[in-house]
Amino acid sequence: MTDHAKIVNQLRALVLLTQTEEQIARTRVSQARTDAVRRELTQNADNAAERTRLITAELRELGGVPDVVTPLVGRLSAVLKATVEQAAPIEEALLQDLTLEHQLHDRATYLKVLGKKAGMAKVERLAEGLEKAHAATIEWLTVVLAEEALGGPAALQPTPFQQVAGVATRAANAPYRFVANRVNEVLDSAAQRRSQVEGGLGEAADKAGTLTDAVRETLAASRAAALRRAERIARREGNRDAAEAAKAAREELGDVSADELPIKGFDSLSTSAAAEAAKKLREPHDIRVVIRYEETHKNRSSVISAAQVALAAVAKEAVGVDS
């Protein structure tokens, strides 16, 4: 096979994969935890669309047949991926995203070498741009996965179905007495966040969450009270593991008092001061507690974003990514 034919084949493959990448980025927008991440994902999708345009233009210039089927296949691949991954925990979905980005990066590197060997400077420059873009996305996804591994909350939050899948996976090896609290937590979170799920997933979540807001709030309050009581009894009886498990469940629900927060006088701080204090946190557990507390109380986006920045910094350090 000639170099020209190899280049055309790689460009065709890149169009398909980049179209899939764009659609996946757009499906991830609804899972963004903050407005900043939502804007970043939207920009990533728009950048992928521009890369598709550039690759297609180069393909046509080299005499490749204009392809009207590939974009449709790309969109279909993304839809199928988004549907199938609902049965898997969020980390599995993100690992699949990372696999796609690595393939795009590696193909861009291969295309760059092909272009250089064939003396096609324009192809080489295009490939270098693709290589750089995918390297940046690989780094971002690696950090998001590290955030999840550190206990989160990560920049991308799981759909209600992925939350249930994640708990089911962990429950296989968890002591029975801890499973009930985790399942209750997931069901509550799924009901509260069902409005964030698009299309058919949103409709399915709505059907599952038939409780009224008043009843749901009552159940959440009852669960919080039960967890506090369980923690007190466990500590009184010297069962430290059970007490810590109950406390962890409370923290995940945002049911902690202000004096339990790692930031002194947090409730009395202004929005800007609270954000600055959150940004200085370095322990994943502390960051997680502050985010959950803020989400269930004042819910100030700038404070939550600042805490996410702190978590991202810790995650970058954990995976060896330069800030």
C-alpha cells in the first residue's frame, strides 16, 4: 500500500473517531458538576467538530471520496456507548473515553510520521495539531479518574443508573451492614438528580422517582437522623468501624454540622472568602466534605468550583501531571 493510500485511510478513520468523540463530549455536558466543567466540555465538543471539518477538508484535497455515512456512524457509536455504559460504574465509562482518546492520539502520531515521510507538510501540521489536542484531553480524563479514585466528587458526576451500578459493584465485597446505607444514599441521590438526565434516561428516572418532594425530604431527614443515632450507639459500644461508616454516609449526604467542617467558621465566611479557603484544602476527604456540605446548604457555584479546583490539584499530583 502506498503512503498516499495509508494517509487517506488514517484520515477516514480519524473522521469517524473524532465524530464519535464530539458526540460523547456533548453527552457528558449533562454530567458536569460545575458550570466551568460544563463550559469546558461544550468547548471540547466544538473543538472536536472543528477537527472533523479540518480532517474532512484534507481528505477531500487528497482525493478521498466525501463520506456522508461516517458522521452518522460516529453519532450512532456515541449513542450506543452512552446507552451501554449506563449499566457500568462511571469509572468504567471514563476509562472507555480515555481509550478512545489514546487511539486518536496514536493515530495522529502515526499520521504525522506518514506525512513527514511522504513530504506532505500540510498533513504533518494537521497531525501535530490533533496530537496536541488529544494529549490535553488524555491528561484531563486522567485527572478526572484520579479525582474519582481519591473519593471524589469528580468533575463529572455519574447518572443515577451509574450510581446504582457503582454501588452494586462495591457491594459485592462489602459487609452487609454497610450496604443498606449506601443503597439508600444512591436512591436518594438518583431522585434528587433525575432532572439532570436527558431524553429517555430522564424519563426512566422520572418513572422511578415517583415520591413527592415533601416525602423525599422527610425520608432524607429520617435517614440523616438514623445515621446520627447509629453513629452515637456505635461509638458508645466501641464499634469504631461502624461509627466511621455511619459518619462517612452522613458526610456523603452533606449532613454534617458547621463545626465538623475542616474550615473554621465556614458558615460565617463571605462567598469569596469561602471559595479562597476551599481552594487551599489539600486532603481529598476534607474537600469532599466541604463540597457535599455546600451542595446541600448554600450551594454557591463559585465555592463548589473552588473546591473542585483543589481536588483537581491533588489528583494531578497523584498521577504526576504538571499543573
